Amino acid sequence: MMKATVVSGVPLNTLSRDALEAEILRLRTSEAALRAGEARFRTILETVDAAFAIVEVRFDAEETPVDYRFLEANPAFERESGVNLRGKWVTEFAPDLERFWFETYGRVAMTREPASFESYAKAFGRWFDVRAVPVGDPRDRQIAIIFNDVTARREAEERLRASEALARANVERVQLALAAGAIIGTWHWDLPTDRFTVDDGFARSFGLDPALGRDGIPLAQIVATVHPDDQEGLAAAINEAIARGGAYAHQYRVRRADGRYYWIEANGRVDHGPDGTPLTFPGVLLDVEERRAVERERDRAIAQLRGLTETLEQRVSERTAELMNAEEQLRQSQKMEAVGQLTGGLAHDFNNLLAGISGSLELMGSRIDQGRLKDVDKYMAAAQGATKRAAALTHRLLAFSRRQTLAPKGTDVNALIDGMLDLIRRTVGPSVQVETAGLPDLWHALVDPSQLENALLNLCINARDAMPDGGRIVIETDNRRIDAAAARRQDMPEGQYLSLSVSDTGTGMPPDVIAKAFDPFFTTKPLGQGTGLGLSMIYGFAKQSGGQVRIHSEEGRGTTVSIYLPRHRGGAACDEPLPEAGLLPVAETGETVLVVDDEPTVRMLVTDVLGDLGYTAVEAADGIGGLKVLQSDARIDLLVTDVGLPGGLNGRQMADAARVSRPGLKVLFITGFAENALLANGDLDPGMSVLTKPFAVDALAGRIRALIAD
């Protein structure tokens, strides 16, 4: 069943013919009125001077306005913008438009609240007076924009503000001139008639007839008094002021009545008519000669000051160079003093040891010649003891220089301390109480345990010596995390460390002693009671191990020395069993050892020891000679070599080259010096070992047998 058409609320099929014709006529009339209204609106829109447009604002997923499109725009809008806008997004023709426009239009579209404002659009280079109102369905996000280009007004206002500022400045200058009595006179220039009149003061200053000045003087007569060098600048300033209008100020030199040139300042204002035509140019002349003289004196003083500053800078540079040279000489002197102290201490200690060794050897020879063999053992023991002390002194020097041979391994420092407690207590004596405070969960350290034992014993001996009347020593361990700031303060890398600290209740140290405590041969003990190498050895050992040593002490309140050692992530290594004393292993038939050392005495001693043990010894004096033997078909069961060798090929390089053709070659490095070339990435390769000079015969024999048997 079809639905009946409804017109004006009444079903169509219920209307009479006359009523139907009347309704149709009404609808046609309404439609014509609507078309006429639209035509009038379109005519107004097309002809009105105000720019008008309807735009649709686009938002992103976060409801942030990002663009807007022009649905309608009248010709005035397109004239103002210079672009055909219909159907275009604003970012198509103004990609750098300020965010202000998107945010403002987006706010009107979202809140449905109108906005009026003036703003500058850099993309168009213009100022606009804008009114934005919402239109249509809120879901369409559409707004109507009405705006006018107000750039000319804004520029005029800016010029006016600048002119007013200049006028205020001119007024201030005139007021100052009045107060100082520096007003020369006034003038009035009627621009359309070019009539230039001046007052009596102006005329008298330039030697002119006052009567003529009141009637009008040709401008050329005034310009003739201006200094030739200033006439061009004056003409440019006047022309610019006339074209711009508003306040005017310019300084130039003029010839006064006495025939001399003086500096003056002309202050005036150019008035324009409603159509912009220049009309009048009145003003005041100020005498600025005294002010310019002051400025010249100021400029002269500034120039002198600048010259003095440059001279001063040169003198400072020269003085700085002299000071730097003096500092360099001082550093060299201090260096030589340190070297002298070092060599003097070495000479003193080694001369004592050499005296013991050489004297013992001479007496041994004398007693052997006399047949008094029972005294030989005494002198032999004395020589060996002096040799061991010399070796210990050398090791301390190497530790200080961080060049000693270390055998680092994962170490349980708490266990190491427990194993040394009896020795420490016997060493420091009954008047000193020794306590420990070991952290239960102490990290392991990667360190040479024997060197750490020496360092700990040295610290305890130093602590004992600082407490002549007895006291207390505390050995403490802890885990430390050193951050970047603490690492900079303590001069060590950032990271995780364990600390081993030895504290005493002794006399303490003043700051100047703490500053020198790690210097070699520096000691506060009486002559003959210390070498001054203990703390320097500990410092060098800690630095070579990747750690640090720090001292905290106050006079009368004791001292704490802390050794920081890098954390070892692995477990503690097991100690190797020591060989039985006096056990000399015997070589198997045909076993051959190559001995490479540039010192003939060392080669002789090593080959003699090898011969006593039943090994066949082959000698070479340098790396090249040793490599020739190793590259031959000769049987070599073991290579015993020094690290530092002459001829351009060191012991490590020779061993590595030999292992190319002899991959299983066993190598024993004998060295009194930790060459950088010895260790690769901090470790020795498998089948390699190190023995430090000087060495005991049984230690050499045991190491040889262990390497060959492995």
C-alpha cells in the first residue's frame, strides 16, 4: 500500500484542486525567494572587501589539528592570500605556516567558541585581523573565517612608535641642551615654498643678518656653511627624514661666525599633510662641540687602554712563558732529585749487598786455598743471603715501576689472610694486637697471591713501626662498587673491587708525608732501619694488578692503608703442591734443552745445572740463533729463554715462531723483568711458564722437569 504525500502537514490526496494549486504556488514562491537570497548572499560574498572563507579542520588520531581545507573562499580572500584556495589544504601552499593557526582554528572547531585576534603569518609576510566562528554540524569540524590585511596599519604603527621614541630622545637632548646652555637657535622650513627662516640666535652664530633670517634665507646659503666632508651625509639625512616624516636628528660640522668649524646637532620633526605631502620641518640647533670633544677624549682613552691591554696581554704571555719555562726547569730538577734519591738509595743498598757477596766469595777462595773447608759453608750462606736480599730489593723496584712478573689467579683474600695470621702475629710481636674483620661474602680477586702476601706483611710491619709502645692492628676486607665520581676522585677505573685495609692506632702521618709516602726510598724511619721501598712496592703492585692504593691518616689518630683489587668473577684457584726440598729430578735419555740468553754467565749456569741433571744442553746467544736451531731437525724437548734478547727478535717472538713448526714445544721464560711482549692478553699460552731471575737451582730443576713431563 503506497504512502500518501504530505504537504504542509496535510496529505496531498485530501486537498481540493484550489488548495493544491495554492500550495504549489506557495512552494514556487518560497523556492524563488531562496534562490534570490542565495544570489544576494553570493553577490555580497563576491563583492565585499573583507576576506571570507569556510574551512574544514583536520585532526590526527590524538585530536591534534594538523591541517585545514578551504571549502569556500571569496575573491577578497584569494586576493589577500594570492592563491586560488578552493578545495586546497593549507599545507599545500604554506608548508611552513606557524602552529598558532592550526591550534587556534582547531580550538574553535572543537569547542564551538568564536575567536578574534591579530597575528602575523610568516608564510604570507603579512599581519591579519581575524574573526573565526563555528558553522554547520559540529561533527564536520567546519568554521567560517573573516579577516582583513592590516599589515599597512601595523607597519604605520611601528613607524609611529619608532618616530615617537626618536622624538622623546630628541626632547631629552633638547632639555639637556637647555639646561647646559647649548641651544644655538631655532629654524622653520616651509617645504612647499622652500622658505627657510631662523631666529636671531641662529643668525648671529653664523654671521647672518637677523632681519634676513626672519624673512627667509635661501637654503643654499645655510648649506654653504657646512663642512664639505659633511654635506653629502647631511643631504641624505634630510631627504630620508622628509620621505619618512616624524622626528629627525643629525650631527655635522658648520662654519661659525669666527670662521672655524664646530660640531652641531640639528633636532627637528617633519610634518606631513593628510595626503602624505611634506609640509613643515621645524627644529632646534644644539652646540655639541664640547660633547664631541669629550667623546674624542673618551675614544682616545679607549684606544690607549686597548693598546695598554694588548701590551699587557703580550707581557702576560711573555710572563706565562717564563713561568712555564721555570716550572719545566723545576719539574726537571725534581725529576733529577728523584732520580738522584733513587740511584743513591739503590747504590747504598746494593753496595752493602755486593760487599757481602764479594767479600764472602773472596774469603771462600782464600779458605779453599788454605784447605780450611769448614769455614766455606759460613761464607756461602752469607753470599746466598745477600743475593736473596738483592733479589728482593730488585723485585720491590720492579713492583714500584709496575714491571714485575706477576702470576695472577683467582684468590680468596679472606683465606689468604687467615693463612698468614700466625706469621703476622710473630712478626709484629706480643705488644701489638692483631684483629681481622673479613666480609663473609667477599668477592674473589684476580691477583698474584704471593705478591699480595708480601704487601700485607709489609703493611703490618709499617703499622707495627708506627706503634713503638704497642697498639692494635685491624685487617679488614670489604666489597666496593666504585662509581664514576668516586673513580675520578681515587684515580682508578669505575667498577667492582674488593678492598683489603690495614689500620693501626699509631702516630699517624701529616699531609706532606702522605703526599710522598709512595715515593721510592722515602722513609720516616731512622737511617739503616728501612729502604723506603715498602709502600712504593705496594703501590706499583696494586696498579699493575688493575687496582689502587689509598692512605687515610691523621696525626696522633692512626693510619689506614687500603688496597683495591679488581673483582674476579670465577672461583679461587687451587695452589700447586710445592716440590720437596732438595729433590733433583733426573733427565731421561736423549732429552735436550735449548738455552737462549745473551748473558754468557747465565747460559753457563743454566747449562751446568742441566748437565748435572742429565739433560743435553744446546746454547744460543740471541733470538735469531735460537730460531735457527728450533727450525732444524734437532730434538728439542724444552726451550729455556730470556725474554729480552738482542738482534730484533725477543724470546716471546722466537717461541711463537718456533711453535709454527713445533706446535707442542714447551717453553720456560727466565726473566728478571716483565717485558710487555711476554704476556698476550694477560696470560701465557698452554705449555709456557715463567721463572723470575735470580732463581734457586732446585726451583729451576723442578720447573724443567714439570714442563717436560706435562
